[in-house]
Amino acid sequence: MNPYQFFLNYACSSYTPATETARQGRVRGARQLAEVERRARDGGYSYRWQQEGYEDVPGDRGAWPIPRWGCAMYNADSQIVASLHGIDFGRDGEPWGNPYRRAVEAELAIDGLTNQPQGAGS
């Protein structure tokens, strides 16, 4: 499956009802994510995932802890250019091997490719 097909299948999308159909918005979004993924890879950007802790979520048999993850995008100079925190991969979930990981990284690339490095404590 090529990157466009991957994002068409796995990424969320939005659309502007006044100017496009839901399908057109989905296609536009998949193309954008495939393009920024390629530009980030070619530009030497990288991602670092880290477990940030747990959140207790109530269930039928009591509460169970759900791991929360964070992802930071780094430029070729190892400076953070975008980040997202509190990411939920579900009960006992993790980013490794999960298609949502790639979608999150591509979404970060939309901003990260144009952001200036974040300072300490940002």
C-alpha cells in the first residue's frame, strides 16, 4: 500500500461542506499527509515517543489504567519542532506497530515542517 492509500484508510479527515464533498476532503487530507510525511523523511526529521503515565478509565468491572503517550518531532539539528501529548492507544496499547502512530507523526509534520524549534520548557 502506498502512503496515499495508507492515509486514506487510516487517517481521520475533515472537509468544508461549502466547497467539497466528504470524499473530496478525505482525498485531500490523505494527499497532504502523504506529502508532509515524505518531506519530513527527506528533510531528516525524526520522532521520539515516550510513555507519559496512566489514566484510570472506568469500566464494567472497575477502573483500569490506560497508558498515555507523547510524541515529539525533531529537526535535523535535534531540536523539537512539534509535539503532542496524552495520546491514547487503548487499553495496554502502545505506538509500536500501530497504524495510528504513523498518522500522528504525519499530523505533527504538518506543523513541524514550518515551526521554529521550541525553546526549553515549551
